[in-house]
Amino acid sequence: MTDSRDEPLVLGIETSCDETGVGIVRGTTLLADAVASSVDEHARFGGVVPEVASRAHLEAMVPTIDRALKEAGVSARDLDGIAVTAGPGLAGALLVGVSAAKAYAYALGKPLYGVNHLASHICVDQLEHGALPEPTMALLVSGGHSSLLLSSDITSDVRPMGATIDDAAGEAFDKIARVLNLGFPGGPVIDRYAREGDPDAIAFPRGLTGPRDPAYDFSFSGLKTAVARWIEAKRAAGEGVPVRDVAASFQEAVVDVLTRKAVRACKDEGVDHLMIGGGVAANSRLRALAQERCEAAGIRLRVPRPKLCTDNGAMVAALGAEMVARNRAASSWDLSADSSLPVTEPHVPGHRHDHDHVHEVSKENLYP
């Protein structure tokens, strides 16, 4: 039996949007998941403000890392590597995380791994349900992304099957919540109101579901517009807006399309399981409908607990640990943030001499 202490101990830093996440994992075991959120600072603007997010990350970084190390009960010197989200995401926010990761990795003499945000969302499921099957079909749904991805190796091979061509699902949730005056972020509040509404009350459109439409791409812009116009028409006529029914009907339109296309992709590719991740994966109706449709199709569903679905450092650490375990090349010291890093690049490797140099640095014991 393998001693768990032989498994890679990795710290992960996530700053792609408004959450400063720091996670520590040993192999596929989660030891710490510390998060500092700036969502309240963005609420009054009705959405995330990049400059505000970047400054919040800067202030929260060191305290959050210290909190994670304390929670995990490990010393920074014990780490086998530092992983950080290199993209995609908000450029300024990513730069804060990458800069911090470089500083810690250099001072500690540890290898640095710049990893992909979307691949991390897939890999985090290993902390909940064990090693990922290969290949893995993943439906990632968040404020910035709605993607269907097929991965045969989470550290090196992620193939996009389909993506959003306009508004992502999470973005649509935020916009409809704003129209309904329910506040920000929209996902949790829409989910809450929808539980008391009728999902069949209003027949909202299902985007890109026609016979000639792309099989795996998503579009929620038309749905968002249709819901907004329906609400405006009610208000213009002096009628009350049935908020719970609108929320339920809108939510049903979104999750119907997401689950329908995901199950179709599994069938077409001969994959007998589906992993769902990203912030919108915390949505209760998405989970329920996905379970129902997967069972009917003989597909096994894997969805991490809600806290691991939203942006967090644990997912970055999980992918970093997998990089170490599979002996993937560490990133160069000139690693930079890439706000549009393609999902086909699960991590940003460097040159062999960069990795060797990391171990030379460790001899100088820069970290007190």
C-alpha cells in the first residue's frame, strides 16, 4: 500500500475572477480550501469590476495562503510544487495570482505550474470521486463559460466539443436576476426563487436546438432577450410579474439545453459517464435533471459538492498535483497570465533547464 506521504503535496492559487482561492492537496486528498471572496464589493455594481477584483486579490493573497497552510497543518517548505491559474480569466486578477505563485515558488525553491482554469474545474472532481475515467466528458458551466470538453488526459489532452457562442449560462442568470431586481450574483437567487415556481408556466425558447444547429454549442442570448421582453411587456401592461414562475421557467430552459446536449455528446462519443463542473453546477435543478437524464441513458454522473464547483484553489492544486504525479514539465519563470488561454492547453510548460534551476534556488533557502 502506498504511503499517502509519498503523494505530491501541492498548493494551488486561483484568482481568475472575484474569488481569491488557495487550496492544498496531497495526491487526490483535499487538506485545505481557503477562499476570500470580493463578491460583496461587486454587488453594488451589478457585476464583477476587474480593477476592484485585482485589488481585493492583492490584499487577500498572503492571509489566505497562511490560512490554508495552517488549515492543512503543513509547512510551506513541505510543498512539492506551487500551481496557479494562468488563464483564462480577468487579466489583472490573473496577474496577481501568477505573480504571487512565482514569488512563493522562487523563495521556496519549488517547481511552478501554470494551469488552465477550465481543466482545473474538471480535475477537482478527483478530490470528491477519485481518479477521473479516461476519457472524461465534462460539461463546464459558469459565469464566463459553457463548454463541453472531452479529455483523455487532464494534464495534456483536452478537446473542446462545444462552447457558448454568446452569453454563458452563468452570465444569463446574472442578467435575468438583474431584470427581476433580485440582486447579484444571480445564480443562487434564481435557483432559490425557482424552487417555488412552475417551470412549465412560460414557454421560453431553447437556443441552438434545431436540426441544423451545431450539436454541442450553446447560445443563451436569445433566451435572455426573450425573458427580458416578457417581463417588460408585463410591466408595460401594468400587470404584476410572477417572479417565481419566471425564474423557474427561465432556469428550466437553460438546464434543459445543457443536459440535453451533454447527454447527446456522451452517446455520440461512446462515453458512459459525465462530469459537470463550474459555478452553475451548484444549481439544484441542473443537478436533478442531469441525474434523471443520465440514469435514463445509462450514463454515470459525477458532480462535485457545490463548494468545489465554484472557483476555488483546491481545483488548481488538484491539477497541479496531477502534473507532479505524471512528471509534467514545470512552467518557466517567465510564465505570464493569458486571459484567453485555450482549453487545449491544460498547463503552460517550460524548458527543462527552468525546472532544474528551481532546485538550484532551493539550496539558497530563500524562504524563512
